[in-house]
Amino acid sequence: MDRELAEATSAIADVIDRALEGYLPAAPEVPDRLAEAVSYSIFAGGKRIRPVLAVMISDALEGRRENVIPGACALEMVHTYSLIHDDLPAMDDDDMRRGKPSSHKVFGEAMAILAGDALLTLAFEVAASSPPEARPARICAEIAGGAGPAGMVGGQAADIAADGAGGGLEDVRYIHSRKTAALIRASVRVGAIAAGASEETIALVGDFGEKLGLLFQATDDILDETAETARLGKTAGKDAASGKLTLPAAVTLEGARREARRLAGEALGALEALEEVPVANTMLPRLVDYVLNRSF
Amino acid sequence: MDRELAEATSAIADVIDRALEGYLPAAPEVPDRLAEAVSYSIFAGGKRIRPVLAVMISDALEGRRENVIPGACALEMVHTYSLIHDDLPAMDDDDMRRGKPSSHKVFGEAMAILAGDALLTLAFEVAASSPPEARPARICAEIAGGAGPAGMVGGQAADIAADGAGGGLEDVRYIHSRKTAALIRASVRVGAIAAGASEETIALVGDFGEKLGLLFQATDDILDETAETARLGKTAGKDAASGKLTLPAAVTLEGARREARRLAGEALGALEALEEVPVANTMLPRLVDYVLNRSF
């Protein structure tokens, strides 16, 4: 990541972190151990990509920060819940996440399930608390649509169903568009909704988010094959070992790299379609390059 | 349940069932197996108590049915997700629910976790789709508050933490007010919010819901000790066997029955406080009697 982009994202991530601290539940209203488990995963070193995207889009559309922060924090809570549940023994059975032990390794399976449930539920309480002019019900619906059975949860279900069953590029796209792209698409749309953007702008922003999300999962699949565990912060090579249907599994590693470059081009094209609003004049093109070339 | 009350609740439950059918996800947008798992649990013979309460309160306050139905369906989805996750091996490890095999026995643990996640997420998409005059963001916040870390999820976490550790009446109340009463309180409040009730009425209705919810869990604990598995539709005697902190465990079975009668009196008292609105002139007092005297 170039220095200017790194500084811009890190400044937004700091704002998100402070807001998240204020939203997290605490004892005695909430049992100690549950509050600890929620906090452990929320502050486990996530890159805050979804809230950063929401805020960047809102900033580009000249939205007010206080209108987008609740929805942005909700997106990070939803993302974090999904990681906790994905790591469970019955799911991907991963002992490491972001270089630290997974929630269930620290708190046990029952508490990990509940910590995920708590974050998913809290997300909607926080999103619903957005100021009226940010259109809070619409933000709730957007996040739920991206995270729900036709979105992220559906993608995870399809991913599990495909384990060991093989499949082609179309199957990979079905999974990736739901598992990853749906929530990233929702993230940028939340930024546009909170900023009071028109339906046309919301739709164009969503197209960009979809492509960026597909790119993100493509490079994730590639990194699982090529990166080292220490750098990745989670177990590398796990997808291939467990017979997961990944992009490299469907089209070879070279084909996956080609597909990633194609998706990056489409994401940049989607940004150009937004030229009437100032979205293209931001760090977003550089963020696309970063996602294409990232090494962890 | 007397016949008139049974007919009134069953008529509302039918309306809810039809609305739920329309809200449930379907292939190909959603993977087959996930759609099946979601449908299996939603239509497993639930009594629809939470949506029935929301609709009864809304009716009593002369709210429009179309304003309360989305929130009422969302409450049933949240309740159903909680049962799926509670039954998981890592949680209460229950193989039976409503006289049928639990979700994870039919679909496997991973799909059961995801079906619960899907229902919880979908609940907020549906609640957010309430008509504007029903105050959809407020309905989302209400349901999330009742279901989240300071509500139902917190109660379940406290329940698990208390397993085998014993405790007194205060500990039982901490668990019951969160595990069960929080969502029942939210249910009646959703009915009042959707009906456009004043803050004072929403608060009074909430007091009634809190007492009814505590009563409901008290009789649930009593039935676990006294009823037969076949009649209960889930494994009877399981709480005592697993060292759960229940009301009978804290204050003996006779003490629990006394507490249930006391809570029923408080619930009826809370209804009387609503005499300026026509809530008391409904089936709700009879519903309190039913919950006190129910045998399954």
C-alpha cells in the first residue's frame, strides 16, 4: 500500500476503532465473558476495509461523517461475526485468525457462537441508530441483504456444499459474489445511502463494490496458495488441503491471476462510470491496485 | 387454553405463517440446502407466541395489520434462530425440538449454524421493510436490543456460565430477564411502536412484556422438571440432569410455582396500568392465565 493511501485508510480506521469502543457492550448489563469475547475479536487487528470503504464513499459524496459512522461500524461487526463463525470446528475449523488464536480456541465453542450472534445483532442496533437523514432503515436493509441468505451466509453455505465436490468458474463466481462481494457491495452502498446519494449513484457505487469484492476474494484465494502462514495471519494452504473450491482450483493459479487482473480492470471501469460524482477523484483507484497486488 | 383464546391466537398465527412463507429465501438466489434448513425450522410447529403478542398489542392499540406484520415475522425469525443455535452440540446439545429432530441432526452442524445466522440476518431485512409509519428503524433497534448481548444472547451466555455453578434467585432473574423476557418485552413493544403508540404506552406495554416473559420462563423451568418428553416436544428433565441453574434449582419446585403465581399477578397488574388504552380489554389477561397454567 502506498504511503498516502495507508495514511488515509489508517486515519479512517482510527475513527472507526474509537466509535466501535463506544458501541461495545459491557458488564454488568452483559455477562463478563461475552463482553470479553466480543471485544477480543473486534480488536484483533482487522484492516477495517468495509468501514473504510463506506466512509471513503461517503466522503467522496460529501456526506457527513456522523451519518456514516454507525453503518460503517455495523459493517465491521457483521464482518467480525462472520470470521468467528467461519473459524468454528464445524465450519472451516481454523485455530488462527489475524495471527492470534481464534475465538473458540480462547473462549470455547459455545461462547464463540454467542459472541458471533451478539455482534451480528448489535450491528443492527448500531445501524438503526444512524441519524434519520442517513436513512437508518435503508442502511439496516442494505447490510442485512448483503450479509443474509442471498448474500454472505448463502455464499458460506455454497462454499461448504462445494467442499471436495469440485466445480468450474461459474460455481466459483456464485460463491465469491455471495461470500465476499455481497458485503463489500453493501459497504460502499451504505456510504452512498448515508450520504444521501441518488438511486443512480447508489447503483453505480454498488457495481464498483461488487467488482472490488470479487477481486478481493480472488486475491484471497491466490494468497492462500502462495503466501506464508506468518504473513497471512491465518493458516495458509488450507483451502487446497481441505478440497475447497477456490479460483486457482477451478482455473489454475495463472488463470486466477488473470481473472484478478480482469476484475481490477472492471472495478476501475466502474469507478470511471462515476465521473459525474467525484468518486473517481479519490484514493479508490489506488485501493483497487492495492487489493490486486496485496501480499497479505 | 380456552377455546376463544385458542381461536384468536390461531387466526393470528395463520396470518403470520402466510407472511413468513413470502419472506423465506429460495433457490437459486439461495443455496438449496440453506433454504431447506431455514424453512425446516421456521415451519417446525412453533406456537408463534412472539408475533401473536405483537399483533394483539397492535390490534388493541388500533394499529394497522400491515404495519406490524413485518416486525412480528422478524421476531419469530429471531426466536427460531435462537432455538437452532441453542440446540447445537456446543450449546445445550439437544437432539429434539418441537417433537422433531433438531436442525443440526438433520442438516449437520455447519448448516445449522448458517441457518441460524441466515434467520437472524433476514429478520432485520424484514423488520426494516416495515412501512415508514410503523417506524422501521425503531423496530429494528427494539428487536436488536431484545435479542442482543444485553438481551437474549447475554442471557444464554449467563445461562451457560452458570451451568453446574449453582446460584440463587437473583442469578436466575438475571438469566431469565435476558434469555426470555427481553425478546418477549421487545415483541409487545414492537406491536406498540408499529401502532404509533406514545412513549408512555410503549413503556407500559414493555413492563407487561417483561413480566409475561419472566412468567413464561418460570413455567418453562417448571415444565422441564414435571412434564413428559412426548408432551413437551423436547427432552424433559434435561435442565436438572445437566446442572442448569433453573428456578426450581434455586428455590425448589414449590418456590418456583409460587414465583410463577407472583409473576402472573404482576403481569395482570401491568395490564391494568394500561387501562387508559384498551389493552386490558383483550385476550391478554387470559393469555397470562394460560402461560401460568400451561402443561407444555
